[in-house]
Amino acid sequence: MGNFLSGAHARLICSGGAGSAANTCKCCEITLIGRDPARFDPLALDQLDATARLDGMGKVVGLPDLHAGNGIAVGAAFWSPDRIWPHLVGSDIGCGMALWQTSLPVRKFRVGQVDRRLQGLDDPWDGPVEDALAAAGLPRELGMLSLGGPSLGTIGGGNHFVEFQRIEEVVDPQRFAALNAQEDRVWMMVHSGSRGLGQAILSAQMDLTGKSGLPAATPEARAYLTRHDQAVAWAVVNRRIIAERFLNAVGLSGECRLDITHNSVTAYRDGWLHRKGAAPADCGLVVIPGSRGDFSYLAEPVAEQAEVALSSLAHGAGRKWSRNDAHARLSRRYKVADLQKTRLSSHVICEDRRLIFEEAPEAYKDIAGVIGDLEAAGLIRVIARLRPLLSYKTRAS
């Protein structure tokens, strides 16, 4: 693909590939954020390279959590001056993280009690779906069954979760205090997206235009952006309702401290920025989770360095193994019961026997290394580190 520069990030200039002349290459610049280029998965790099060759692509960034996806690398950002690619955003439009500070003192948290109260949360929300959407400025028809209405207020599958946490370490006491954050409270993280709505939007777009880039000034692009923005807003509502359902189940109140989106396309620097599994560095505080058996980090983006990474950050630890590989490797070594408690003594609720292996901590990269890469590149300042207490994925088997 090219040559690496020294330092906390590396820049790759495509050489045109095997058998190609350099001056015929249409590949744009690729920047990798990481201290050790050898740690990047070759398949993920190949996927980045393929995306960088799209006609009209201007710049591509691979973040420290970069890993191979379904044809598109995850943990990446893509900028074009005049084109939009819906398939780079993917089907889970608006997927992201919300972080809540709850009213519960850590000293009163009892795993067994909380576990017993978390019942029925995979079932459809029985609240007023259409009213909730209308209050967010969304069309009431987005509550229709065909667009995933009954899924509003539910986590979904894959790597989505709700996790109760406590502050393990305040790294920047002054900044933490300025946020009026409370070190002695239980915190809660919600990771989910637009569920069936995002899938419906992408499927309809692929039927119309396939994977072709949409010139941003066309009616087709504007129509997609309208649907995209609705899905992003739907996902924010979804995370709020999920949080309220979990808080109500445990008998708590809470305050949302941040909500960030990882899959989106937005106007940026006189062009269009696609984030595929990337946290924004231009929307305030971020939370970057590890696996369900590792720490998460509350951090503040450093604006002065943001442009290096297209104002994007790692959105988590990033997968080390594919889902199939994780299941094949770990199902031979562990029983389900072995994975219901982590090395940090946190508890895991996941009654899907395949998913508990696919999402095991061993399937993910070391989050401390990812955070270290971001710090070395001057992209974040860590405010606090959070320890998992209980991770909820599903009661459904």
C-alpha cells in the first residue's frame, strides 16, 4: 500500500497495487492512527485500500480499533468533497453510545438484586411509540411495524449492550469536577442504534443505486440524507428509552451525560464525512468502551489535533477475532458459565449461547493500547476510567 511515517500516526500513499503503475493509481491518502503499524489486521487494511480507490474519495483514516467488517473496515472515517456512499455508513445508521450517571451510590449496588430486576427488557417497549417519535420531531409513520416500530427501546443483537459501571480512577480531577460528575455513583452505558429502521433504509437505497456514490447535490443524495438523519434521531430516542427502561427496572433515576453517534455521514470541511464505527471528536465528550470484561474511558477530544484523524476517534476496543473465529476458539475452551463472570469480577447477562462466545473479552483488542494510541497521537485527554459491574446483552436464548 505504501510507506509509513514515524510517530503516533502513519500515512500510507497507495502505490497502485501489484502490476499497476503509480501514476495510474486512483487511491487517495490513507492515514493510520497507531504507534505500531504491524498491529493492524491486513484484511482491514485491504478493505481500507479498496475504499480509498472509490472514484471521488478524498481521504481515509484508520483508527486504532480498526478491524475488518463486511466488506468495509470498521473503526474508520472516509471524506469526500462531493459524494455520499450509503453503504459506507452501513445498516445500523446512528449506532452509538450514551453515558448516564445514575442516582445509586456505588456502595449500594448489589449485582444479584440488579440481575433479578432486569426482566422483560428484550420485549417491545409498551410506551407510546408514535408520541415519542413526534416529540423528537420525527414522522409518526416511523413507528410502523415495517420500519421497526416495536423495536424502539430495545438493545438489539451483535455487540450492543447496557452496562452498569463505577468510576475506577479519576485521571483528571479538575476536569471531572468541572463536569459536576460524581465519583461515588453508579454509571450506565447504553450501546445501540436504529435497529430495523436503518436496515430498511440501506436495503431500499441499495435496491435503487447499489454501491454507487451519490453526487451530493442530486435529489437522490438529498433524499437519502433525509432518511439517514431520521434514523440517527431515531437511534438517539432509542438509547434514551432503553436507559429509562433499565433505570425504571432497578428503581433509579439518572442523567444523560453524553450521547454520540458512531455510524453516520455529515457535512464536514466543504465535503462529506462518513464514519463507520468511529466516535466524533467534534461533538464534546466521548466514552470509549473496552470489551465487556475491560475498562471504559471517559475522554475529551483535543481540537488542535482533530484534523489529523478527520475529527474522528476510536469507538471501542475493536475486534481481534471475527464472530465465527471467536465462537470456534472459545467454545472449545470454556463453558457458558465461565463467561458469565469476567476477570474484573463483573457479571454478564447473555442467555444467547452463541453470542456469549462471539462477544467474549478475548475476541477484542486491548482497550488500554487503543487509548494509548489516541493519546500518543494527541487526539484525546482521558478524564476517568470506568470499571464494569454488570453487562446486559439479552435474556433471550
